[in-house]
Amino acid sequence: MTRIGLDVGALVQPGSDRGLGRYTVEIRAAAQGIRGVEVVPVSTSHYRVPANSLLDHVLTLGQLRKVSLFHSTTVTHLPLIKTRPWVCSIQDIIPLDLYGYTKRGVKTDFYHSQAKRCDVVVANSIYTASRIADRLGVAPEKIVTAPIPVSAAFRRGPSGRADSPVAYACALVDQRSRDDRKRYHWIQQIAKQLRKSEIQVRIAGRGIRAHEFPDCTVVGELSDAGLRDLYSASICFIYPSAYEGQGLPPIEAMACGCPVLAFRNTSVEEMIGLEEFLVDDPIPWAEQDLLGSMPRDAVCHFADKVVNLVEDRDRLSKYRRLALVQAGKLSDRTLAEALARSYRLASGG
């Protein structure tokens, strides 16, 4: 029996049902399903207030005495001293790629440099794997690609009706902290154009500044079940992000039979995987213009695709089926197989 020390530090944080917390939950569930593996939670405490990084690392090292391998869910939780083989997950390298990203700094650069000391790096998309190799200098043979599937809540089908008496598109927003790559202001531009065709845009999420979306209907924070119902009855899910390491929200929407309209960039193209759902990005992330307005012709083109779905119900039905099939390509089994491969490789097997 191989004892894997899994970093679960993200699970003690507020909002751990999304982001790194959700990633950790899915990794833990998949690892527990691997034959011959015992998962031992390692409670990294780097988020404590007041912070004491040295104490955090000492405490982590103490817990690692009981395991044969440590899987950190982020580069920031790797201890300073390596006493066991390391597997480290990297969801993206946004702080290194986007010049204005708020989390960029000397400490961030140092943490990412630690990736070269890992025996295996787990990336959640082929795109992220390529960026890790290019920017961090990690050998490609030490990188395992392991996208996470959506949680079970989004695979149960709608708990409400599959159609709405009012045609609407939807979007997910989290404005609790600044994240310019999401280009949320583009949602408002699209919504304003869609109002001309009497199509709503409903926004769910956390910390929403409603005054920034005057042409949208803000529904606020929803549970997974609430999001499932929102997606299931929607014409499509609008995803304007310029840069993603994997991008889970559009996959969750597709798992509910909701078509997605997103921009052809980074891992978004890879995960969505359907030409019908992708639009050329008018301002690629490499231009580093994340605050720029969506060009007028791009707004009209994007809105026209939504209108076409409203007017062509046969096409909408076809797209719903395509969305379900695409989302189903990611599963607990494929994640477990990728993790098992990474653990074998890190252990020299």
C-alpha cells in the first residue's frame, strides 16, 4: 500500500467549494479510488492569520514522515526541504504570463521555480502543460496532464424544467477579488446588444457589483443545484475569459446540456472542444489588454450567435446534445488513471 500525503490546505478556506478547494476535493476523490493507494490528508496551513511561513513548513514536514510521497495541490504549499518524492499540481501559470496580474511578485516567482524540484508536475490541460514546460523549464516527460471533471452535482441533470418561458443566456461572475483576465465587462456589452432582441442575460456568482451590469439580470449566489437549473434552462453560457488553465464553469454548464459561447484561446478551446461553441478572440491575452472593450463588430457577431440559437430550436437541441457528450469526456476514471500514472512515475515505477 502506497501512502500518498495529499495537501488539503485549501479546504479550510472560505469559498473552498470553488477554485482550488473544488480542485482538491476532486483530486482527493479520484486518488482514493486508486487501487493500492491510501490517501493521508496533509493539513498545510499557509493561509493562517497571522502567517508564519517557517512554522507552516515545519508542521508540513512533520506530517510527511508518515507518507511515502507528497502531492501538493499548488506550488505555494511545497515545503522548503524535500524529504519525500514530490508531485505538484499547477492549475495555470497566470501570474507569470499576465504582466498586470495582481498576485505577481518575487514570492510568486520563487514558488513557481520550485516546480523544477518536483518529480512530477500535474497539469489540468495540455495547454497548461505546454506553458509549464516553456516558462518553468520542467521537462515534458515529468508532466502529466490530468483535467478534473465536473462535480457530481452537475451530472445529475436539471432538477427544474429544461426550458424557460423567457429566452435568456447566462454567465458566472466572481468579483470578490480582481481578476482582469475574466473580462466580465464584456458580458455587459453583449447583454446590451441582446436586449435589442429581447433576450436576457442572467448573471450568477459572488460579490457581484450590480451597477456594472445594468443590462443584465443579477440572480446572485447560487448553490450547485441552483446553477444546474440556471444552466439547464439557458440558451447558452457566455464565457468571455481571455486566459484559463482549464476553465471549469463552461464544462459544468455543458454537463447540464447548456451550449457554451466562448473565445478560442488558451485551454478554453481545448476543453470546450467544439467549433460550434467557439468564437475568434478579438483581443488575445498575449496583447496584454485585458481591460479593453470588446470591439463592436465582435459584440454583434457574438450576440448574433445567441439570437440564432433562440430562433433555431433544432440547432439548440443539437447543441445541447453536443454539450453533454463533450462534458462527459472528462470523468473520475480518467482523472484517477492520470493520477496513478503520476504517482508511479514520481516513485520511480
